[in-house]
Amino acid sequence: SVLWFKGYGALILGMNWDGNSGQFLRGDLPDGKIAFPDYWDFSAGFQENILSAKVTLFQSEKVKWERITEFLDSGIQQKITVDIPSGVSLSDLYEQIPLLKNKPSFQMEFLVDGKYTSTPGVASAVRFGKHVVLKLDSPRLCSLGPSRNLYGQEIASLRIHFGKPFKPNTKLHMEYTITGDAE
């Protein structure tokens, strides 16, 4: 997946190199493995400017989630709902957004306690090069996944965490927008 903005270029650049370079909802399992979208159990629909997808997590098939992507004039809005039934163990759950880090204009800042900083933390927004902003529905822990270099590209992931603990029979929800109007 690629998300491109005038004046900035490619922001999201999802690759299938490994579990850290894809754009998806990711669960970390207690045994060190990861859970990611199961493409064998996937359904989607498109109506006007809205794409919806329903998926389970591979290696944690009981976790079902739905993503609704609305295409805006200046970006996208994501709404993610996750159902965690009993009998499922996750050590972490987050939205993973792969970013092209070695582009000349790359800069990432986190809006923490009302001020932009280069240090990840509990943020209400993330700004990229003062051209693109990702606004969260509520302050959430944001972290960075490991970088990977391949084919002259450096990819690292922004991870937006759902929060802990993950209690059985819970429904989690996250919304965010990415727009090209960062100022």
C-alpha cells in the first residue's frame, strides 16, 4: 500500500519484506510470534468513498476485526474495531504503519501534551515534514518498530497501540485521519 501527498510524496509504503514492514493491524503473541491479517479469511466491500474489510488474525483466529477506510479530499480516515474473545492471549496490539524513512524530506514529530517532539510517546497526533498529519481519536502510545533497509529503501513502522490489558470478551476501537493539511 502507498499513500501519497502533494508536496510530500509517499508517506505510507507497505512492503511484504517481514512482519515489521507491512501495513496492518498486528498482535504480538506471548510466545514471541506475531498475529497479522489472515488473507484466507477476508471479506471486503466498496461503496462510494468507503472501503470496508473484515478479517481475522492469523495465529489468533478468534480475534476478528473490521477496518473502514473513508477516502477524503485531502487524505483518509481509518476506523478499526477489534473483538477479542475469551481464550485469546496478546502481549500487544497495534496499528502498524510502514514509513519510508530515507526520503530527503522525512521528519516525524509527535504531539505529546500539546507540544511537538521528536520523541515517541502518548501522542494525540503525529506530523510528517510539516506537510502531513495523522490525528488520533484520543491520545495513544506511539512507538517505532525496527528499521529495515532493502533495495535502497529504509522502511520503519509507526505503531499506534490500542492499550493494555487485553481482557477477554472486549471490543476495542481506534480512529485516525491522515491528511495533507498539517499546518
